[in-house]
Amino acid sequence: VGIAWAQRLLSIHRGGMSEDGMGVDGDSETFERLPQIIFTLFIGGCILIAANVVLEVHKVRRRMGNLSKQVTLADVLSYRADLYFSSDPLSKPIALLCMTQLLILIGGFILYACSPKGATIHGKMWQAWIFIADSAAHAEYGGIVERLVSFLLTICGMLVFGFLVGIVTDTISEKVDQLKKGKSAVLESGHTLILNWSNKVIPVIDEICQANESIGGGTIVILAERDKEEMEHEILDSIPNLLNTKIVVRSGSPILATDLKKVAAATARAIIVMSQENLEPDESDALALRVTLCLSSMKKLRGHVTVELSDVDNKHLIELVGRKKVETIVSHDLIGRIMIQCARQPGLARVLDSLLGFEGHEFYFSEHKELDGKTFEEALYMFPDAVLLGIKPKSSPNSQVLINPPGSTKFMPGDEVLVLAEDDDTYRPVIPSKKEVHRWTREKKRGKGSTPVEGRAPEKVLFIGWRRDLDDMIVQLDEYVAEGSELVLFSQQNIEARTKSMEDGGLNVKEDLKNLTIKHEIGNSISRRHLQKLQVHKFDSVLILADEQLELDVTKMDSRSLTTLLLIRDIIHRNKPGIKVHLKKEEKGVNKLLNRKAVLKLVDQERWIRDVLRGESKISLDTTGPRCTIISEILDPKTKLLIQSSSVSDFVASNELISKALAMVSERQEVSQILQEILSAEGQEVYMRRVTRYVKPGEALNFFQTMARCRALNEILIGYKKDGADLVVLNPENKKEKIVWREYDLLITIAEDD
């Protein structure tokens, strides 16, 4: 019918024949028959749609088989509508357009049918549109039928515009949600890119913000498989002052090339690949390897990549894949080295905490033409606002950094200095006067008679807890201690599992260890009875490690470490000669009256608690016994604040130190070599020496004069700690101010061995 009327319309429009065979005017006939044509097309379209629906129902019933009787027409219509609206992004606007056209068509026909002669169909359709668009347009019309039709059209118009408002609102909401979820591409260059999320990300961001403060701020982009808003809220809650650094967060996967392109990885100045939280170490390293492969496959990668690993055995594989553009930080290995050094040198934890990170004094590289032709020994006294540590020769392979080279080493054009300074713009070389040079030369000659360090005595060391890289820590400790030293391993893990774990790590106790003998003890680290059986007061060093079984639960692990630390402190304190202590007698009689060698005085409770927290033993009149150094590993930076407020000083905040190291290496790739050298038994290390090794008690020397005394033993003085002071002083401001050195003052030096 529709096709027949269309052909009829075409013939009339072309000036063809009328029904009676007479020629007629095309335009007049077209407008007279237009209502019939439109109505016929509408009826024909409805019939076609109905036929299509019936066929669709028939097809669905054939597919459903035995369940065909349960399929109704409403089910098919609902299914098709749901499929259409969920698959076509333009379904809502098209549905709104069709609904509006249908209302205009039906309303126009009804108004046309109810109108007197002379009305046109297109005029009534326009009038129907006015009723739909303007809710008050029907008020001026008379007649019951027209008012009723106009009222119904107005109600439908409200529904149409409500639908339109809903579509617009949903579209805007979707766009805003996409922006919140970080779907847009990052348009940055020269930024720092952090991949993956862990509890170390916040400290890393804080350190990079401090590093960018001197240049007026920078940009940090974060890509992780986590909700964007959650990451943004955690960052803002943890770091209220970003020091003008802009933070851009995106949700996505670092192993997808499309997501890496979205965060402009190719144009980043530095990329940090964090270990994935809540994963086993091997799984986390495997993910880091895949991320490194994705980054290596990118063309024209501008910045270098710093990768955090959990197992030192995977380090070579990552470096092989990333080649010269990748530096690795093995978190467990680094913390193991730090804990061993800190256990052997009380107070070194604070020094290393000050050296790492960008708060205070840190490592910087710079080139100075004034040093060309100068020797390293001469240049040591040319930086009044920094401490010269080494040289980065221009001609050295792989950008090797020479820390504390021989004093006769000369600076060549293009060589860079390695200094310890407050910032990169706070120092410059100053040529000293001949009088000052003569004075320092004289002091160095006086230092020739400095007291050397006595030979090392065998040590007794206690490891509390078990971690996956314990075999590496044992090997490192074996390099430090003297022959005949003893290591006691204390944890709840059975001896068979320990032996297997060490063998799997490649450690053969009988063949690989030269200086250590190992003894195993089983017990609970938070049990006073088990710790007392160990006689912890007889050990030279006690290391409280983060147990691998609780490593993922940092809060629980830190709670156990703190409990163990205070228990050991209390046990050691009560075993000091000259102390008598009464404990509250419990029902089971576990705690009893502790008798000691001599009852000299009774310690009050307040003083006892303070001394236990601080690890002090000054209340003992007999100070000839060995002093036990206790180092506890802390995972959560929040626990560090709690410990500091409680005056507990011997701890290593492992996650925070790892974050500082990652930030420093990301800013300057060569820092990885520095950390590797100063934290190993071979090469240059950081030492805290008694001042009597270099000067006599009561001597008044300035920093440069004391430096000259240290140079007599090929050491570099970087700072000091006065007796009784809590803080260490690195790179003092006024190096020409004289200091009266006391017997128990400590000098912080960099030297090759002790």
C-alpha cells in the first residue's frame, strides 16, 4: 500500500494523470492527498514492524525448543529493547527522536481530523510540536477535542523533555566519571612516572616533592590498578603540602602498552616500578620483569627506569632485559645490609637515615672548571658549604663513580664531583689561602700518629625472626665479623625448614661460611620466658627481623617487633649488675623476685620505664660488661613516629629507607652505585669512630682541621655526633668554627675498612 501511494505521489508531482485521466496541477494534488499518503505510510510501517516482531517471536520459539511456550511477545520486545539500548551508544537519542516524531505525527493527524476545512496537515503537525515543546501553548485554544488533544500532547511533551534531560544528565555524568577515572591521556613531558601501588608510594612521592622544591615544583604521574579517587584521597591525606609539585593519577595496568602510552611513559624523565603489594616476592618480581619488558619495547624511551625487587636472585635478569637504562633496588637485600651495619655500629641508623632522601643533606653531582688540574686532596678543602666525597670521571666506563679515591687523583676537564650538600645550588668551590693550606697540611702530619683500630674480636650475634633472604644476610655478616664469631637463629620455624630454605638460597653453611658458626633456637619472640632462655644480654648484637609469615600485615609485624624490642631491653636492663628489681607477683608465679650480684639500689618505676625505652644502662654502677646493640626492623612509617615519640632509638624503618633510595636513584642513576658501595663489606663504607682515634680529648679544631687528621688515615670526614646529643651533624655550616672534642664524641667518616 505504501509503495503504491508513493508511486501515485511521484506521478502527481511530475504533473501526471488524475484518477479520472485528466491532467491536474502537481502541487495542488500533492497537498490535498498528503494526509492520506502520510497516514498510509504510517499504517504500512506499523504493519511491517508488527510482521517483523511476529517473525522474531517465531524464530525465538524455534531456538528455544521445548521452552518455546514460555516465550511471550513481551519477552521478545523486552529482550530486543534491552539488547538495543545496551549495545548502541546512540540508542537513547534515537529513541527520543523517534518518540518525538511519533507524537508529532499522531498528534498532527488527530488535530487535522478535528479541524475545520482549510487546515493543512503540516500546519497541524507544527501545532502538535508546539504543544509538545511549550507546556502553556494549549491554554489559548477552545473546543473540547482540541483542548483534550493539546493537553495529552503537553503531558507527553513533559515526558519527552524529561527523557531528554535524563539523556543529557547521563551523558554529562558519564563524561565526568571518565575524567574521574583518569581515562584521558597525560600531556606531560619530563615528569616522574610511578608504576604500581604499594605502601612505599607515599614516601616516594614525598621525597620527590622535596627534590623538586628547589626548581619550583614538578610533575609526578602515577599508574596503578586501583581506583583513581582512592589513590588521590590517600595522597592528599598523607601529604597535605606537595611543595608546588603536580600529581596526576591514572587507573590502568602497567603491563599494557596502551596504558603506558596514556601516561606518556616515553617522555618521562624517570620511571619507578614499585613492587606490587599483596603478592608473593617471586610473583611481584615476575610482574616487575613484565613491566620492564613493556618499557624496553617502547621506542625512544627518554628516562631511566628504577625497579624495586624483592629477591636479589632476580636482579641480573631485570638488568639483562633493561640493559643500561635500568637500575634495581632489591629491598630485602638493601635493608639486610643496613641492619647488619647498624647492628655493628650503634647510632649508624640515624646517619644512614639522614644520608638517604632529600630532607637535609644528600648526594649531588656537578662539574666545576675551577677544579681542572687539581688533585682530590686539594679539592677536599675547597667546598665550605659541602663535603667532597668522590669523582665521576668523564672517561670512565659505565659512568663509574670513584668514592674516596687516592688523594693524588687529578680532575680532568668534564669530570664531575660527588658532594654531600643541602641542595644543588648551595655550594661552589672556593680556593683557600696558602696559610690555610699550610695549616691543614700540618694537621695531616700530626694525624700520622693517630690511633689505629684494634683487631676485631669474635662477636656473638642473634637474629630474631625468619625472612626469605636470610641466607644473603648470613653471607654478608660473615664478611664483617672476625673468625670464631657465633650467629644464633631464633624463630618459630623448625630447623629442617630453615636448613632447606638456606640450601634453596644457595648457602652451604659448612663450606661457604669462613668466620661464622650457626646455632639454631626455636621459640616465640614475644614470649619473655623464651627470650630469657636465650640470655640475650650476652649477645653483642640483636637483629629483630620482619618475619616473612607476617610481612604483608605491616601493622601486626610492627607490633610484634616493638614488643620483642621492649622485652629484650627490659631483660638486658634487669640483668645489669648492681640492680634489684621487684615485679608484681602473678597467680602462676611466672615472674619472681630477681636477685642480682649486688643489691646497691632500688630503681623507681618511672626511671625504669624511661631507661628501658631509651636502652640506657647508666643506673648500673658496673659498666664493664659488654653492651648489646639492638636493631629492630620497622615496616610502617607511622610506627616510626610512634617509636620516636617513645624515645626508642634503635630501629630501621625499612619501607621508608627503601622509598628514599628509590627516589634518589630515580633522580640520579649513579646513586645506585654509591648505595651499593657504602652498604657492602667491600669498598668504601660509613663509619662512626671515637674521636680519640684522630685527636686528643680537649683539643679545639675546626672541621677542616679535623678532616686533615682523618686524611692521614685515608678517611673523609662528613660529620660528627657530640656525646649526649640525640642528632648527628652532617656537613656543618661553618667549617672554620673550632670545636672542642670530648672523649666520647663520635666522628662520621667514609673509609675503606675498619
